[in-house]
Amino acid sequence: MAKVGFIGLGIMGAPMAENLQRGGHKLYLHDQKNPPAALIDGGATVCTSGAEVAKRADVIIIMVPDTPHVEAVLFAEKGVAEGLSAGKVVVDMSSISPIATKAFAKKINALGCEYLDAPVSGGEVGAKAASLTIMVGGSESAFNDVMPLFELMGKNITLVGGNGDGQTTKVANQIIVALNIQAVAEALLFASKAGADPARVRQALMGGFAASRILEVHGERMVKRHFNPGFRIELHQKDLNLALQGAKALGVSLPNTAVAQELMNSCAANGMSGLDHSALCRAIEIMSNHEIAKA
């Protein structure tokens, strides 16, 4: 049984922590809100700060929305860094800036601790099913030490390279996901406006070369008009912003990523930032004055 700290118990973090608890590990929790009662009933200990979590746990997992949140969790007053002692491992499973990640890792390494950036893909469904894809940056020894915990949360677990490489992989993932959501939205809107049944069009396409998880899961959301968040538009906005910032720094062009970001921005401007990212279709629907389907 490992002593595992978990900071950030939202849509993703809570089920990930539950899977660790089911695996027999002792949890030390900290969140801005009260941690889920199920975790407490299962024996988890609630801590008053990140520093307390770091003092009591051997592996400290962070799952919060954005780069500034991770920085605050780590280095603010009573943050994780204050409670660390040599030999512990910090695992950031948030999706944040690769550049900032490298800087955070150096600071944690200077305290005699290991740092892994290990962002995930798979959304709330994957978090609950323990089937997340986990993309890891850091040392091989730390990766091997934490692997038993990763295996309780995910299925496709890859050490990509050094610190920052996990986050770089996640940004690449988010580019692909966003562009696929955009493609599915445009295809289904085209079919619907032309008079075809979008549900049947989606079913037909699922048997061909256009088949994808996005068409399967998010195409269904678009047809059934189910946009309750598994992964919010505002979070995907953040990830695409990281992609575009990185592209500028690297001197490369990501034209379709920029278009997808503008569609996300349009959704946010129309009050939809809290909806699932499949609701990107709403921006295209508004421009086209046509909905893929009726609720």
C-alpha cells in the first residue's frame, strides 16, 4: 500500500482518486471544495494544505485546470514544495504549459524529489473506467516507481521522454481531438442541411474509413444534443492556446488549430464555455443558421 496524495478532485480527479483507493492505497486529499464523501468514507484523510499532503504522502498527484493553478499548488504559501522531503515524487497529471513544466521540475528536483508530468486523455468516461491514456515525461526510474499507480488509472501508459515531453504530447493530442471534432461537426451539419438523417449518416460513416472515437462519442452528442461536460470547452480553449503559443515560439504554422480555437472562442462568447467540447458544433451551426438535429 502506497501513501498517495491527491490534489484536485474535480470531474477527472475524483474518479481517478477513487480508482487508486479501490487499488488499496491510502489517500491524503486536498481540494478547494470538500472532497467527495465516498473517498472519505473509504478511509481517505483530508488535509488542510498542499504542504500537509506532501508531508504525509510519498507520491503527490496534482490534477487541476491550468498552469497558474499548478504553480500555486506547488509553490504558493503552504504549497506542496514546503512539505516535501528528499525521495518523494510529484506527479502533475494536469494539462499545462510544457515550458512551465520544465521550470517546475527543476525546482522540485532541487529539493531532492522526482517530478513527472503525466497528462491524460480520455475524459470523464476514461477516468471512471480507469482507461485513460497517460503521457509521461520524466526519469525512467520515477516512471517505473509510479507505474503501479498509473495502471490503476489508465491503460495506454507511455514514457515519452524527459520533463515537458508528456505535456507536449498532450498538446499534440488536443490538436488532433479539436480538429476531429470540427471535422465531424462540419460533416454532420452538411448532411443534415442536405436533408439526410444525421444519426443514420453517422451510423453509416462508423463502418468506413472515417470511423473514429470522435465520430462515435461526440458525433452522438451532436445528434442527441447532449453537451453536459465530460471535457469543457474552456479547458480545450486553454490547451489550444498552449498549442498556438508553442507554435509561435517554435516558428511553425498551425492554421487549422487556429480555426478550431476561434470556433471554441465563438462558443465561449455565446455563453457555452462550460459545455462539453463537442459543443464546438454550435459555433458552426450559428454561422450556418442550421442545427445538426433538434433536442
